[in-house]
Amino acid sequence: MCWCRIFILEIYASCLDRGYHLSPRKPVKSNRPLGSPGSVKRDLLKAAIRLLSTLGREAATARAICNEVGVGAPTLYHHYGDLAGLHKAAINEAFRQMATTYRRTTKTKGPLQGIRDIWTLFIHFAHEEPLMCRIIIQHILAGDPPKAVDGILRSIVKDLSRMKTQVVLNYTPKLTAQLLWVSALGTVCFTSTEQGNSTPAYPAVQESMIDAILNSLFATKKSAKKSTATAL
């Protein structure tokens, strides 16, 4: 053991003679204050949403997002895999609020009001956040819609199936949900491209559209009986 210590001391002395230092390196300082991994992940998501919404996909680069949060690119890759993963998470988060709105309204006012509210929220989102809305539409056209879409459509189908005592469906619950979705997408595409119009049609078009769609898809028991009596 003695000869081993002597050997180590000789190496240490030799390093000092050559100007080397064996003390631990100081950690690299970050521009970001210390926080939990969860808060860092949330901040990356918020930065991505802001850049996508205000400047578009081209500006929401890994460097721009990390600079805004004050972290390095490896942190982004650790939490989201890659930039595409972060962009997808931002799109999912932007759409998640609509699913929450539908569930909350349906509990208190029923599915028809829930459908109306989520429609209004979607169109308002297209009007206020056209860049993000166009990115979402691109994902939908590519067959990669936000995660919440499937859950919303399944919830609508389930809720409509329970409403047979209140309304008459002109189509099956599943087809009704699909027609609502397609109609909403058409209105959203129109709304998100209206920014340059000197006389924008929003919100008059979206209000007329939802009324026309709901009137064509649903009929109350009372109106259905009236129509039957008129036909006779």
C-alpha cells in the first residue's frame, strides 16, 4: 500500500510541475434558475406553443425554444425525444382545452350544448391563433390529428346514443359525429384564412354554420311529431 501512495503522490507532483490541476471542474452555469424537471418540461411546452402560434413552425426551432427557456438542446431531447415530438405535444395541448370544454359543458347542460360550445371554441381558436390552427390542420390532413380528437368523437357518439328520448337523430350517432367533425374542419379552414379580409365573416359565419348543421342533424321529439303530422 505504501508504494502505491508514493506512486500517486509522484504523479500528482508531476502534474503540478506541468501546470495541470486535478481539482474538480466547475459546473457550467445555466441561464435558467434551478427548478424541477416537470417545470422545465412545461416551460419548453409553453415556449413551443407561443412560437408556433405567433411565428409559425419555421420559427419554432430547437434553438429558439431552448434559448427562450434557458436550457440546452439535450434537455429538449430528454423530455420530448426530438423537435417533432415537442411540436406534437404543443398541438395536443392546444386541442386539449376543447376536450375539457366539451366534458364540462356536457355534464351541466347536455351534449347538444357541449357540441355547440366546443364548435364555438374551435372556430374562435382558428380566428385568434390562425398559424397554430393551420399547423393542426396540416397534421390532420397527414393522418396525424391531435390525441384529443379521437376521444372527443367517441364521447359525442356515446352521448348521442343516450339521447334518443330527447332528440331524433337523422343519422347514426357515429355518422353524426363524423359529419360534425368534417363541418367544423371546413369552417375552421375558412376562418383561419380570413385574416387578410377587410370585412371578415367571423363570427357571423360560424354562428350560422353551427345552427344550420345542428338543425340538419337533429330534430327534437316535438318537431319530429309535428313533421310527421304535417306529412299525413
